[in-house]
Amino acid sequence: MMNQRRVIFHIDMNSFYASVEMSYDPTLRGKPLAIAGNVEERRGIIVTSSYEARAKGVKTTMPVWKALRLCPDLELRRPNFERYKESSRALFELLREYTPLVQPVSIDEGYLDVTAYLSKIHPLHLAAEIQRRIKVELDLPCSIGIAPNKFLAKMASDMKKPNGITILRKRDMKEKLWPLPIGEMHGIGRRTVEKWEKKGIKTIGDLAQAQMGDVQAWFGTNGRKLHERANGIDHRPVDPEAIYEFKTIGHSTTLKQNTKNMAVIDQTLKQLSQSVSRRLEKKQVYARGVQLTIRYHDWQTITRSQKLSNPAQKPEDLYKQAKQIFLKAWNQESVRLLGISTYDLIEQQYAYKQLDLFHYQDDIKEEKLSHLVKEVHEKFGEQALQKGLSSKWKSKEEASTEEGTSFSKDFLEPE
């Protein structure tokens, strides 16, 4: 069927969280269903929805109140991440029965290199078998893309949902892929679509036929990669270890009320810094860059980033940088959402070598203290030492923060 040396599958679970809930509670089948981060408060947004809900206009990231206005009979459920993780583990265990070359990309999608099956079974028949087993054994629907590389397999899996199987050969690209709007191309973010269109790149075909030099001048190395992929070139292997690589680690929260109150904003930045710090420590990595996201009351969203002079992991360091970025970027309008992300991550063992040599003795003392505090917390609980240690960390602004204000963790990445 294919003359290429590789055959790659992209497995994409359909409306994964909602499908898991339907499997757990069959009475939800056929009903408009949505999973929402916080169904009671205004900051709740739709994480995913069933196809019945989507037919009525309910979309991912839509506020709960708007979804209910569009679909008054919408069934809402809070995320049950343990349930989803369990289903995800079962999914990838099933896929690894076929090949060790399985690369999870997220909780509900992944790649398989099934080239070794070419002499045994037609790829279409193999995909149908895998799809059937996932449905019968896990009671979950999925779509599968079949292609000679990862990019085309990913694009193919999006073409027929739910329960689709799509083959996308390089010779089919002009007909099936190139007419699609540039915003539908994997790797093109929604916020950058306008930038591409301003350069006359309105379809994937426009990108494929553009001059490589122009695209690279406009969008740098990433533009070159996207140009190659629009022409069907993607040599990336299916890497089972890639799931352990971390490009960014971040956290965001929507405030209960739009605010200009610096005490509330300051407290939020500290909360976010602590959350990100915990995750960096858990992954045993340090960050060499901090990015701040600000969403205003009118939904205008900006991001600003800053490289760090030394790798950072501690909440104080992340907060200090985020606060500096905020004060430079803030336009004095009311803030709805704040987010802190860290990037250019480096493994902990290598980060130590880059710490400022002039402060290495202080770093060693602080590191010993951190380990001591961690040991006490593990033995006696999180409240042990909390009061004395936090007094240094707590500012006057934080002390004056309005009572009753709480900041939820990012529900997509529960701790």
C-alpha cells in the first residue's frame, strides 16, 4: 500500500474525559455531557464535551455559564483524574502489546511505529483491529491516522472523528491536506494564525509552496520545520522515552473577580510560583526562563518572558522574576487570569554547575535547609514549620490580601 519505509499510527481518543465518564456511567450515553474544572464558580471552563454537546455549540475552554446558555440540559461533571489516568494506562498497555515503539504524547493520544507489521498485515486492517480492541476492552472510542511520518499521521487522525481511520499518503497531500486553512495545521497555534495570514499564508498549501528562505526569515527555525512538514517531510522517530522530556512546566489560575488590587495580584503570583516550584522539584529540573501570562477583563491576553541569569527552582526566585515581568507589562487594567510558566529546563544535576560561583556557599546552605524542611514535612505533615518559615516569605501586601479569596490550582494539571 505504501512505498515509504515507515508506517506510523497516531491514536487519538475521542472526547476522552467525557467518554471515560460515559463508560463509567452508561446512563450518560447519548446525552450532552461536559467535563468542567469548576462547575459552581465563574472561572469554571469546559475541559471537554461529548459530541452531542458539541452539536449544540459547547466547546473546549468555553465558560460554564455560556455552555449552559447554549445547552440548558447539559450534564456537567467534575474531572476525575484518577479515573482518566487509569484508562490512559490501560490504553498504552494495550498499544504496547503490538510494539515497544509507542510514544505517548498526552493522556489521550500517542504514536506507534508499526513498520514491522508491513509484511504481516495491511496497515488498515491492523488499525481496525486496534480500534476494535480499544472499544471492546476499554469501552472507549478513538480515531487513528495512518501515514509515513508523525506529522501526517497526526493530521490524518483529525480528519475523521469520531471513530475514524484515515490514511494520508504523501501523494494525497495536495488533495487532502493543502486546501486546509493554515490554522488547522498541527504546530500552528491559534494566536499565530493572523501572523501567517498577513504573510499571505492562508492554507497549508500556501505554506508548502512558499519560499523556504522567506518562511525562515519570517518565523525562524520553527518556520523552516513547519515548511518541511507542509511538504510531508518529518524524520522524527517514534520515541518511547520522549514522554519523560519536559519542555515547559507552568501553572495558571483565573481570579474569582477581575481585579487591579496589587495585594491580590501579588498573592496570586506567589501561589503560582509555589505551585510551579513544587512541580519543578518533583521533575528534578531547574528553569532557565520564566514566562508570565496576563489575561485582562476584556479577554485580551499577553505573554512576556525573561531568561534567568541562573537556573531557578525555588518559589522566591520564580516569584521575583514573575513580579518584575508583571510590573513592566501590566497596562493598569483589571486582570482576570494570571499564569507562570518555566521553560528551557535543565536537569537538576546539571543546573547546580551553572549556579553563580560567588553565591555557591549560600546556595549550599539554602539547599540543606530545603532538604531539612522537606524531611520534617514528610515526617510530621505540611503544617510543621509552616508558620515560622512562611513569615520570611510573606509580605505586607500578602498580609493585607482580602479574606476569603482563594486561587484554584490548574485543574488540567492537578497536584
